[in-house]
Amino acid sequence: MEIFIRQNIQKITHRISIQTIFAFLILANFAVAQSQIEKSIDVHSKNVLVQLCVSEGKVKINGWNRSEVRAFIKDGENLGIKVREKNSLDKKPVWIDVIGYDSEKPFTSRNGGEKSFTNCLAGETIELDVPYYADVKIEGRTGETSVDKVRTAKINVIDGDISVSNVAKSTEAHTHQGSITIRNSGGEMSVSTTTGNIIAYNTESRETGDYFKAKTRSGAVTLQSIGQKEVEASSVSGSLNYVGEFANYGKYGFSTTNGLINLVVPVNSSFRLTAAYGGAFQSELPLADVQKNRTDSVVFLTAKVGEGDANVTVKSFNGTISIRKKDDKLAKLFH
């Protein structure tokens, strides 16, 4: 009798253990499903504006060859897509917001409590696939942001690095604490950071009058192969590095208070130079029509290189200005 009871207890315990394991697996799968949310929507085939506000999370936006926007969030509370405007003919969206709640479902926080509606997304990772022709606008609080292969990008974050590549028409990127990288993009560009570096290379002018403007307070600006004809770069306490050509009739300005200015340009460059510096000045390119005068601790210099087709202004009140010949070695110096 004792053996029979013991055997039955073992069978019951075994069944409970199996049921517990299955329950655990179901809950685990449910938790994984809950931690990843995905939404998608068909949009107009020629233009669409995609907007999102991010309070926290790493944001990645990629262009693809579809008339569809797909949004994905990992470890976020919720996700939704709100249509702001539709095309008058096919009634497909031309303006959408990716938001932090699903308007079709009750909105509760992860611990089950009530929570007010918010447009801003929060999660570990936020990814969007958008059409190549999309215009993207991002407002963020904290987290890294990267945008690739869209028509235009407008990015404004408080804390986080920004990376932009293959943007066709125009870029605006601003962060208070973080670095900015721009590459293989075209059109008008305006980038700024309070604390961080700015790096840009392989940019192109799409239309007459396109400009490139870069500004930082406590960081360096490095520009290489910039195609726009109007270029401005400034820093308060960082160095400015420019590697490339000065286009005919182009306008270039470089200004720093407590940093160095390094210009690495071809030996056959042609520009008019206006310089103000408090440290040293050196040029490997021959200068003509040199005029120089001093006011207090600042030296003002004007000169011409070649025929003087472009206009170049450099200011470093407490640093050195250096103009160097571009060769294969120096071409890779700031890459």
C-alpha cells in the first residue's frame, strides 16, 4: 500500500511539473510577443511625410523601395500610426505620425495601470522602414538616431548622436549633447551640436544655392569632399578641418575662437583669402597681393591664391591657421 501511494504521488508531481513548464513557456512566449510591436500602412506612391517624437530609445530609419511604412518597437509600451492627411485622388496617406499608443486599443502601461495618451515613443529600439521618397521629421529626447536613404531628414534631439547617410535633397540635424555624422548626401544641409563633433564627407549640391552649415561649441568640425558652393563651419573651442576643393565662385567661411584651422586643398586652387588670427599663420600655397595689419593681438591678412575665383574667410582668434597642399596622404588624414 505504501509503495502504491508513493508511485501515485510521483505521477501527480510529474504531471504538475509538465504543466508548470508548459505554462512557463506560454508566458515566456507571450512576454516576448508583448515586448515587440510592429505596425505597417500603405502610403501614397510619390510623396509622404513621416513624423515621430521619441522620448527614449535608439532610432533607426531606413529607406526601401515600397509604398509602405513599417514601424517596429522593441521593449516599448505601445505603438500606433496616425494618418494626418490623405491624397485627394487615391485616398492614401501623404502625412502620418508614428505615435506611442494604438488608438484602436485601450492604452495601459506595462504594469497594467492607466496611463495618459502620449504621441512620443519610448522603447529600447525603434525602427522604421519608409519609402525612398519619404520626408522624415524626428523630435527626440535621448538616444542615438540614424537615417539612411530618404528624400529629406529633419532631426532635433536633446541628447544623443546623429548619423545621416544617403539623404537626397536636404538635411537638418541638431543635438545638444552628441556628435553628428553626414555622408553621401546632397542638397541643403544645416547641422549643429552644443557638445560634440561634426563629421561630413561626400556631399553634393542638388540645386543652385545649396549650402552646408556646421556649428558646434565644444567640438571639432571635419569636412571632406563637400560639394556645396556655400560652406560655413564654426566652433568655439574646437578645431576646423577642411579637405577638398574650393569651387569657382564659391563662398567658404571657417571660424573658431580657441581652435586650429586646417585647410587641405589642391595646389592649383584659386581663391581670395581673408584671415584673422591670434596665433600663427602658414601656407604651403603661394600667396599674392598680400596685405597684413595688426590690431591688439589679432593679425588681419588678405591675399590671393591663383586667380582668386572663390572667396575664403578664416578666423581663429587664439589659434593657428594652416593651408596645406592636398596629396594622397593628406587626403586620408581626416577621412
